[in-house]
Amino acid sequence: MSLKVKNQIKELGSRIKQARINKGLSQFELADIIGMSVSAIKGAEKGRCKLKTFVSIIFALQLDSHLDLFLPKVLESPILLEKATGKIRQRVSRTRVRLVDDEDLGW
């Protein structure tokens, strides 16, 4: 794991800790709210937790509105959307009608 990734994980853990303190909750109280152990909270605050624990803490601290900023919903690519639906014809081509048969020119 790169140093950049490790630092980002530590930063997320410290932000969780600061958000918990700002809400006036102890580790024990937060653990009770999400139904997990205190060691799970301590681990999350150090950047060592499962995604389920992380998301549970985010919801318990009422930070879920920030998830859209953190990871916005990805819109479907117009190219992939067209491939999925198939090409839709925009107009109908005309059929060419021959008025005179090539063999009956009478030359």
C-alpha cells in the first residue's frame, strides 16, 4: 500500500474521531448506537475498519449527506447508453423507383 493511501486512511480515521467528538459522543456511546464493539470504533478512528463499520459510523454521526460529495453518483456515459439501447433510426431512406427499364430505351 502506498504512503499516499496510508495517509488518506489515517486522515479519514481522524475525521471520524473529530466528528464523534463534535457530536458529543464517547466511543462507547457510538458503539452502542451502531451495535458494534468499542474496539471497532477505536479501529475506525485509526483507519482500520471494514467498510460496513465505516458506513455505519457515517450514518450514526449523520454525515451521510456528505457521501454524495465524497463519491458522487456516476451518470451513464452517452456512448454506453446508446450501445445498450441500440441505434435508433432518425429518418427513413427513400426507395428509388425506376421509371424506365434500362433494356427498353428503344435506341
